[in-house]
Amino acid sequence: MKKYAYNEITLMQFICILSGVQLSVGLLALPQRLAQRAGTDGWIGLLLIWVFTVIANLIIVRVMSSYPQGTMMDLLTHYCGRWVGKIAAVLLALYFFLYGYVGITRTILYVKQWLLPQTSTFQIMLLLLIPTYTVARNGLRIVGRYAELVFFISLWIPFAYLLPLQDAQWLYLLPVLKEGWLPILSAAEIAFLSFSGIGITMVLYPFLLHKRQAFAGVAISNTVSMLVFLMISLICFVYFSPSEIKEYNEPVVNVLKNIEFKFIERIEVVFISFYLFMFSLSWIPTFHASAFCVSWMLGKPDHRNPLRVIWLILAAGTLLFMPSFTQNDMMGRWLSKIAFGFEDAIPVCLLIYLWTKKE
Amino acid sequence: MNKLLLPILLLAATTGLLTGCADRLDMENASIPLTLGLDLGQDNEPVMYSTFPVFTKNSKKKTQETSARARTFRQSRAEQDAHSAGVFSGRNYQVFLIGKRMLEQENWFQMLDVIFRDSKNTVSDRVIVFDGPLADIIYLNPKDQPLLPILLRGMVDTKSGKSETVNTNLQELHRQLFESGMTPSISEVRLDAKKNIKLNGTALLNHQGKYVTSLDTSETVLLRILQNKVKKSASITLSMPGEPEQKPFHLDKISFATDQTRTETKTITSTHQGEFHFDIIIKMKISLFEVLFPYDIENKTPELEQLLSEEMQKQFEKLIKKIQQHAIDPVGLGLHARAFEYKEYKAVKNDWGKALSSADIRVQVKIKIDAMGPVK
């Protein structure tokens, strides 16, 4: 019996949600962070962490496939009992909420810095939350369609990034492996946050139309994310001089500041506004997943009430506390540690557990 | 009923919120400075200048100029604001002018922090050094020429297309200043004897952003060739040795345009004290435009190519000697040194200009005549 029928998502939607969660707010600062750790060799770190993430993600899918009709919570209930499932639901709900929270607050900080410096954070939060609610209150299929839409309307962005290449200085990339492998490993660690978010597979899996496609899906989505990260980082590395790139907080935006068209100046403003679509994928699916976990725990089929509670917490919370850039960075660092636990350590343990149980 | 309530509430909330764009600035209330100027005043205090277009019918003069003394740009803004009808904003600068006296100070670039920190400011303004007190050019207002910023910007854009000056904007200058293996170069203008604005060529700065020396337009062409940055064709005139001059004419001249140049730079470091060797091979395809002395081009093409190559080589060597004397690297040879001889470069990267001044740089020019024109 299919528990989650009528809300199945296609492979394309699965890929778009997963890549969307990964390719979000971390993107703008990524080249600068890589450069801090490993100079222009930082891109090698991306490749390393990509291999690592694909493997981790395949492990998650492998674990999920042992109970294909349910989410991670159903799986844990089936194998370990009801209470383990409930605890897992609470933890996952908190994790997804934190993930979305870091994403939405970072977006607000960007909006404030680049677009609306004098508008209050509370107003920006409300403006972002309204579409969030209208998308996330529906089933996963709508979230999937939204992710697909965002993917297609963002397809032109990579082409705009080819424009700064006329000022590029490819010599900046040489020599490869300037200082050996150690800085590259350290850059890989910083790139880990950008690649996190694959944990959402634990909730998405039962909704996927053809379960056999899950392996291909996670491989493709991680590769898409990797290619985008790689392209953006390389463009920033050849455009800015190696010591200059460390001076910018969001080199991905600054790289566009020099583009001049006859009809528009300060093109980066258009981009930041457009990026809001992409960034929204870091919190819409995760808040949806968070609300889903809560409603699962309460045993109710409708996830809208938990979503409304999340909505209110966020709206009211912004009045009381809004993280600054440094605090947001710190939360991001915590998040990447937590993500390591949820997305890498626990699935591996589960996989071993399931194997031993079978034997 | 209940179904309608939520959308209506949402709509009301949205309309309520949208009035909150407090950042809006109406065009009528904005004054849009197009030029940003920075110079040292007589008492060695920085002075900021700006010029903005005036859109009123009643005023005869099309621009307004303001100057303000203040320790920082941001501080001067209030003072400049007091002179104009609208709110001063830095969103539309076209050119950034700097006086030569200011440029002779070290670390003046740090004063520009606001331009990079305040994300509203443009960074694509052309950087131009003015040879003289900046007030001379800001308040010049020539009757027969377009607005100063438009004139200067056009000058830099078209002349850099012909490689007669560099096209350095603020972002590019930022990049060059932060690059240890290269020193910045910016456009230079001055007033000639009749008080007309004239493009002078290129000013070369050192690692700290301090003015070192200038190149005229023909030297700048050579510099751009060395940088491998010649996009369209550049025009070069040479004096042929051995040909009589025949005063008052200069009948020893030959002019040509580069159709295509390709510069290859090779870096070798000798182990002996980490000295750098650069082999620069320049391949040029040219078309002749002007030959003032009699020459049998059709039959003696290889000889002419050889002669021109040797002459060009001398010119390049002269330029490189000048660069080395001043311990700067506008060509960006340091980038090659870092890319191919990283270990040795790292040892000297804090003073790359000095390391380059003792480097061994050899230029080899290979000229090929593509077209000699419709006459023999």
C-alpha cells in the first residue's frame, strides 16, 4: 500500500529540489572561503567533497531502499520501534528548521546589504514568508514544481557569468597544488556546508515516483551542484587577483559589478533580486520537510498547522532576534557539523545496523 | 466564506507592507554626480570635487561643480550635499579623476574604501590622473566640448581601443593594486598650452599606488603589446635607421598597423641566486600604411621585415629598461613568474618590482608584412 500516493514527484523534481537546497545561500561567499583556505587551488577541494557527498548520498538512498514505502521515520519505526521513530522525527524537524532558518536569515542579510538597506528585517521576513507559505502549504508535488520552475528560469544565469571572462587572467590558476594537499583538504571542509542538505532525501524518498531512479537522481543532483560551484569559483578565481578575492565578502556578486550595458548599470542588483528565487529553495523545501516531520510525529496527515506554527515563530522571532552576518556564519558552521552527523555518520551506522540485522 | 478570508488577509498584509520601501529616491530629488575628483589642496588637505549635470531650463551652464574639504569621502558628502538641490548619491560615477600631487602620496587608495564598502557606488568609473591641480580641469567647462565626464570617458574608451592608453576602472585598479606580481597603470590627461584637454598616455604606479613615471601614447602601444592586450589594431610609426631625414620633413618614417599580435612569455629561473629570465616572443602581422622613403617592397620584403623587427626590438628593450629602472612591473611578468616558478617567486613576492629590476628580459620580435597597400 502506498502511504504517500497523490503526491509523487518525478525524477526531475527530485533533482531540482535536492540541487536547489544545496545551491543556495552558501553560493555567494563560497569562492572567497575557498580562497581563504587554499588560494586558487580551492576548486580541487570542491571535487573532493563532491565525491564524498555523492557517496554519502548513495548510502542514504541505500538505507532508504530497505523500506521503500516510508520516510526515514517510518523506517526507524519499522526496525527499531515507535519511540526511536518519534525521536528521529523531532531531531529531523529541528535540523530542517535550522537549515531553513540559516538560509532565510542569510537571504535577509543579503537583501538588506544590497537591495533595501533601510527596510526593517521584520518587513523583509514577512515579505519572504508570504510566498513561502503559499508554496509550502501544498503537498510535496507543488514544492517540486516550484523547484522545477526556479531551475528553468535560472538557466540564463550561467551565461551572464561568462561576460566577466573577457577580463580574466587564467595565469592566476597556476601553479596547481601551490602549497600541497593540506590547504585543499581544509578548503574541502569549508565546501562541505555548501554541499549539505542532502538529508532531505530521507523525507523525499517515498514520494519519488520510480524508486529505482533514486540512485541516478542523487548522483545527478550532486553533480549539477558541483558543476555550478566549480564554474562560479573558477570564474571568480580568474577574475579577481588571488589576494584580492579575500577582500570581498560576496565575490560572486562583485564579479558582476563591472559589466556595463547601454541600458542598465549596476547589473548586480538585478542578479541579487533574481537570486532570491534560488535562495528560496534553501528554506521552502526544508520548512516543508520540517512541518512534515512534526505532523508525522503527531500522527496527523495535514502538515499545514505545524507550518503555520513555524511561520509564526519566524515572524515573531525576527522581532526579538535577528542574527548578524558573523552570527549567521557561526550558525552555518554549527549547521555543517550537525549536517555531518545527520547526513553522513548516522546513515553509515544505519547501513551497518541493517546489514547485521539481515544476517 | 472562510476560504476567501485568508487570501483577503494576505492581500491586505501585502499592500500594507509594500508601502514600506523607505529606500526610494525620486529622480527629482537626486543629484547625480558624474565625476569624482580627489586632489591635495594647498595646505596638503585632501579636497573632493564632483561635477553634476543640471537639468533646469533656466540655467545657462549645463553642469554644476562642487568642491569640499573633508578628511574622508563620506564626510565630504554632507558638505557637497549642501551645494546642490538634490540628494547626493554615488550611483552613477563615470570617471574618477585624481590629481598628480595626490597620486604622489603612498596609500591614497585606502581613501576609496567607501566606494567598495558601500554597495551602491559604481566601480566601473574610469580612473584618470590629471597632470596639474585638479581645479583647473574641473572648473574648465570648455564651450566647444561635451560635458567633462562624457569627454573623458569617451577619450579613455576609444583610445584604449587603439591601445594608446590603458582602460583601468576602479575595480581593475583594485585588482592591480592587490596583485603582488603586477603594478597598476592608469590613463593620464593634461591641459595643453591652449587649455585643451589632451590624453597624455599612461601613468605607471608602484605597488603602493604611488606615481612613478609616465608613458606617452606610442610607448603605451608597446606596453599593451607586451601585456598581450592589443585587441583591435594599433598603429606604430618608426624611424628607419640609415635613411636620410631631409629637413624640414621626416622622410625616414614608416608607419604600419598591427593586424594581429601574439605575445608569448616564457619564464625560466636560474638556480644561481634565484634570478629570473623572461623570454618574450612577439609575433606581429602588420599592414603598411605609410613609407616615406623609396623602398622596393615587393622584392625585398624579408629584408624589410627583418629591419622592422630589429627596430621594434630596440623600442621594446628601451621600454623594458625604463620599467626596470623604476622597479615596477606594469606588464605583469610577475604573473608568469608565479605561475611557472612559484617557489622562487614566493621568496621575492613582497618586493617583486625590485626582483624584476635585476631580471634578465629578452624580447624577440617577429614581424610579418601582410599587406603593403595599393601602391608599390
